[in-house]
Amino acid sequence: MDIITTHIGADFDSLAAMVAAKRLYPEAELVFPGSQEKSVRDYLAQEFRNIYEFKKIKHIDLSKVRRLIVVDTRQPNRIGRLAECLQNPGMVVHLYDHHPDAPGDMHGSQETVTSFGSTTTIFTRLFREQGIMPSPDELTLMALGIYEDTGGFLHSSTRPEDLEAASWLLARGANLDIVTQFISRDLSSEQITLISQLQQEAQSYVICGMPVVIAKLVKADYIGDFAIIVQRLMEMENIDVLFALLSLGERTYLIARSRIPEVNVGTIAREFGGGGHASAASATIRDLTIAEAEEQLVGLLHRHIRPKAVAGELMSSPVITVTPDVSIDQANRLMTRYNVTVLPVVRENGGHDTDSQPVGFLGMISRMVAEKAIFHKLGSLPVADYMTTEIATIPESGTLADIQRLIIENRQRLIPVVQGEAIVGVITRTDLLSLLVHDPAHLSPDLLRSDERPSVERTRNLAGIMTQVLPRDIIVLLREIGETAAAIGCNAYVAGGFVRDLLLHVKNTDIDIVIEGDGVRFAKALAEQRRGIVHPHEKFGTATVIFPDQTRIDVATARLEYYDHPAAMPTVEHSSIKLDLYRRDFTINAMAIHINPQRFGVLVDYFNCQNDLKERRIQALHNLSFVEDPTRIFRAIRFEGRLDFTITRHTEKLIKNTVQLNLFDQVEEPRFFHELKLILSEDDPTPVLRRMAFFKLLPFLWPDLRPNFKIDRRFLHFLTQANQAIAWFNLLYLPDKLESWMVYLLAIMSRSRTKELIAFCDRFELPPKQRRKLIAQKTEAERIAQEMQKRPFLRPSEIYWLLHELDNEGLLYLMTIARKRFIQQAVSQYVTTLRRETPLVGGEELKAMGYIPGPQFRAIRNHLLEMQLDGEIAGHDQAIAFIRTTYPVDNQPQR
């Protein structure tokens, strides 16, 4: 593992240098050794949007670090616990710093130390020399690092190279508005006076429910750094939206700042001929007095500020409903099946027909009321008798303020979203709390410590990360999928592991598309557009689309699942993306990305999954997850091992409870084998098998193991041997196919008799071909191992005839169970050289020499091959002479 780090109390120069170093060391992990300055924490939360993942020390195994890249310091006592890495065997250290030499400095195999005003200047020069072009966010961050460490080029340590570096960054798009926001500078007495004057002239407005402050100032002389003065006023008065107008002679200048998403100051500044971003913008206003400019500004605010309509976006649909004549018993069973606490009651259409909307909203029945009615033996009565009828509703255009007001004032746990008389969706209190708590745009940063801050907002746009991580052809494909979905009136999402790996910056081209609508209809439309082939599965609402270049995507209709009994196969019904994600196994797999054109790249995260991803946690979505599907236990353990994550304590408890229930016999065995096969296909399944032993799962997979089986030294020895054999084979880069899971399975079963392997194959209903192969490879490899044990000095031809009928899996299994080194060497010789040998004289040439095809034909070729393998024949002429001498043509049998 490689790590990029800096000093404790990281500033902007440290942060910028770390991010720049990531471009030079793309496989390295970014790790802060300790705290960061508050301004840096604010920047990471507000601006940088987790373009790179910063890991915590607690998630790093320091003993595995082999290269340490340290920026902006060379003092080992300033990198905290990471200094322990310096003692690792074979440790490589690379240093980038601008500070002068000091006693106790670290030394590395590569040191780039130059006395510039900023470490970021060093990386800027390296980028220029190597032709590396930073992204817009990186350009701004690097400029921020240089401006901060040079004091805006006023510190005595500033060098001409710092100005050159800043100039290069600005010329390529670094944003000075953002630099101004985060650079903290002492104010002069004149600036303090100007802030006081702005305070006195500030006027507060409430426009469309949004508080806005407009401050005016008329001066005769030019004012430098007016943007800094405006920023300080905003911070001192805790203003969310501030427009400052400065009149200097014939011109009026506008500086605008916004902290809230409802007010985009860049849009308003562009109306005056200026520009900028949603949070910071400016404009030069000509031909208007300051009073006229203020009047026009207020008009623009009324036109552009519109509280975001979130009801249609936040709601869950389609809605599960009941009609008033349904009994309370039936309604209660529905709520249990779908895991909901309230059911809307409608006049007609029970809500299960995906092509129609339930209409005539009448009221709601809650689980609490239903259970009490059943307790009083009233379960046979219709829900109409006890439903709540005074229910407030909201249209799809409802704003966040409307939702809050209805939930608080009416004390409703659920708000129906209506379109005319039709109920088109519902919003729960949990939906509202999730939006408010998990989106920093709706929560003051002061209310959270840095380690508690949600990693990013719930619906941030990932288009930038997609561009960095994914190949261009995949992005083009996703855009085409979104356009096709929009054309037929569907919402399309890419979901599951694809999103997880994208946020981890891991390339994953296994695309799973979820459609809100008719997934099979969409798949057919996409296949027709791209001249592909579609394989639909109408029963499940799924399809596979294969394009001419053999790229394939899986399409599923957004669905929910319920289980009639523990460990049952799920019953599937059409649903919304929210309920589709809720049916998934773990939080890290319960995210989606909208790919319709109007919202391309927008993340959908209803369950704060990003924080579990950030904290590297495996967490079940709900408490009965493993009871409903015990195969998820194996998936949790596999993800923990593959991703180097940790199963949470609560999820561990749920796993142990499910194991105690012994539900495994109720699950269709092929489902378990599929999970086991994936586990044994990992690069090294040993850690996963250890965890399976911890949860007492191995006796279920291998009943011949004693109940309290523990992984002992001999078991680990065979797994290690198998791992080394597979790694050796893969390094040969042979075209031969290898199913590594078979090697590991045979290694695990090495102490079991063949009849136990047969019982395993029967138990898990392995396909006949795999069953025959496993039994044959185990039987033959173990027989050959015993024979070779007695014959340490085999000729190459003898090795060939012993091993030639074994498949690659059997050969590696033989290397795994070999007790002597010479057996492994013999297998290695066979794989790398002997099995590629072919007779120097072919069949056609033998016929030309007068030999008649038949049994002796094969005998001649086999004998010749033996002589070649043992080095007694080296060329074609020798081969011809050997055949003519040993097998005279006159002795050939007659036809």
C-alpha cells in the first residue's frame, strides 16, 4: 500500500499538495495524519465534493504500507502515527517540501525540496513539465494553496516561481471567487470601517420565503479587496444571501454571495452582464445609478428565487393502497408484507396495477390502529370503519417548506402527494428528516463536528467523478440509456455495485439498470435503437441486452420483494426506485444514479449509504434481512474481505441470530453454492473462510466437519499452497482458462474422502459437468500424488504420461497437496514446457512415408514424443531416422 500524507493541522497548501501528489501516484491512498484547519474542513465539506476519498488512519493497516509520500513537511513528529510506517521493512519514502532544512528531517529515496513560498508551487512546476492538466476543482484548490501560504504574495518567503505558478493556474481556469471565500486575512482599520458602513446600509428582504440582504456603499475612491470585505460581513452577521452594491463614480459594482441552494447568485449576476458560480459571483453595472441597480436587483430576485419543488422528487411511488371494503386483517397483513406502517385508503384501484393510479383518496389506516382493532377482535371489519379521514395532502409542486409545515402542524407521519384526485406518491417523516439531516445544504455546518459531517449531500451530482473513473464509451452508453428511457416516459437509474465502486474510484463496467416503469419494454426499445439482442424475462420484469460489440447490460423493473416465510424465494412486484433500493442487501449497495438527460449523474441515496461507504462499514438495511435471505450472510462476509470493510456489531449480531435459527436447509441449495463459488473466486479467500468459521458456517457447507471445527494449521497450509499455486499459474499469462474456485474447493476437501465430495455436489446440486470434473480431478490428483511420492526420479516422458489427463485445476490441486518439493517441480515442468511438446513428424508425413493409419500410427507418434521429451531426439532428421529404424515400413500391417 502507498500513502500520501502531510502534517497534522493540515492547511490549504498541505491539502492542495496531497491532491496534486495523487495525480503522480494514482494508486496511493490519501490519509490525513490528524486534524485539519477549520477552513480546510469547511472547504472539503462545501467545495471539493469528495472528488478523492480521504481515508482515516483507523482504516489503514500501517504494517502494510510500503511507500510513504509526504508533502509540506519532513519532520517525522508532525505526521502522527504514520511515523510508525518508517520502521516497516523495505520502506520507501518520497518527500515534497518547501521548508528549509531542520534537525531531525526525514530522508527519502526521492526528495523534491525547493524553497518556494508554497509546496503546491513545486507540484505546479512538475505538472507543467510533465504535461499534466488538473481538473477545474484541482486548479482552484492549488491556487488556494499558493495564495494562502504566500499571504497573497505578500510574505517575504514568496518567490517569482509562486507568481508564475498562480498565473499558470489562473490561465487554465482556477476560480478566484472561491479562493477569496476561504483565504483568511487580517483586516485593516479602513476595511473595518467599510464593514461598519455596509452594516448600517444593509437592508433585509424576504423574497419567496428566502431571507436576502442587500447592502449599498457609495465611495469616491477605489476600494481594493471589496470581495473580502463582503465575505467578512457575511461571516460576521451569519448571512445566507448577501448582495453588495458599490458605487464608484460612473460605475456600480456587484459582489454576491450565497450559502443556500435556492438562491443562485451566478444566474443573477449574469443578468447584469457579469458571471460566477451559484455561491459566488460578481458584475460591473454600467449606465445605472446605485438606486436603479438596487431596484433592478430586487426585481431579478423576485423572478429568479423560487423555493425548490421537492414533493415530486422526494415522494415514493407507486403507492401501496387498499380500498375501504378491505378488512383490517387484510390491511395489517399487507403492511407486514411490504414493511410499511400506514396504508392510504382509496375509492378504487387497489394500487397494485402499475399502469393505473389509485384515485379518490379517502383516508389512511395505520399499523397501530389495525393491531389494536385486531386485539379487540375487530379484524374482520372494513378499514373504512376505523381509518383516519382528516388527512392533509400536497401536490407534486409542493416545496420543502410546505412539507415541513404539513408534517409538523398536522402531526402526520405520511403525506399523500396528489395530482387532481389521484394519489401519485407518499412522503414520510423519515424522508423529510433524511433530506434535512443528510444534506449539508439544509444544515448549519456549526451543528456538526467534522467527523460527524455527512460525507456529501444526499443527491449530489456525480457526473464529474464518472468522467474521471469511467471510460468514455461507458458514459456515452449511459447517456443513450437515459435518453431512451426519457423518450418512452420512464426514469432510468444505474444501481448497486456500480455506484458503490464509482464512489470508491474503482472501475466497474458491470452495468445494472433499474427502470421506473416497464423494464422489458425499455430493454426492447434500447436493443432496437442500438441494434442489439434482448433476452426478456417477463415474469420478473427483467431483461438482458447484448449489443453488437458484445457489451451487455442487465435491465430490471424497479421492484419490491416480500417473503412468505423465512428463507423463501422472494415474491416480486413492481415498485419505485426507493423501495427497489430498500430491498437490497446492504447500505453500500443501496444507491443509484439517475441517468435521464435532465438529471444525469444525480446520486440517489435514501438511507445515508455514503457514510457507511466512507466509514468502510457493512451494514444490513433492515433487521430481518438475513432471516428473509440467509445467502446474504455469505455476501456480507465476502464484501468485508474483498473491500477491506468491517461488518458492524449490529449486523454481526443479526448474522449470529440467523445462524442459530439454522435456516440454511430451507434455502434452495444452488443459491448457496453461487455465493460460495464467488467467495472461492476471490484472489485470496482465506480471510473470508476465517470469518465463516467465526460465524460457525463451515459445518453447514461441509457437514463432515465437526460442529466446533476451527481453521487449524493444516487447513491453512492447504489454502496457502493453493493460493501460491494459483498465483504462480496466473503469472505465466497462459491462454488456458482456470476456474480458481475449483482449486480452493478441492484444497478444502483434501482431507475428505471422495464420497464426501460427491455428497457436497449432491447437496448443492452442482451441474453434471462441474460435478464430474471435480470428482475426476480429486481422484486422479490424489492417486498421482501417491505414485509420485514413491518415484522421486521421474523422466520427463514419465511426468508427461502421469499428468497429461489432468486439467489445470487438477494440476494446481496436485501442487497444493504435494508433500515433496520435487512433485511441485515436476508439475511446473509439465505446465511450462512438457505439455506443449508435439511429435516432430505429423500424420500426413507418416502416410507419405508409407505408413498405414491405424493403432500403430499412434504408437509411433507416442514413442517419438517420449524420445523428444527425454532429449534423445532433437530435430526432424533424427525423428525420421528413428522412425525408419524402429518401425520399418515392411513390417506394417496389410490393409
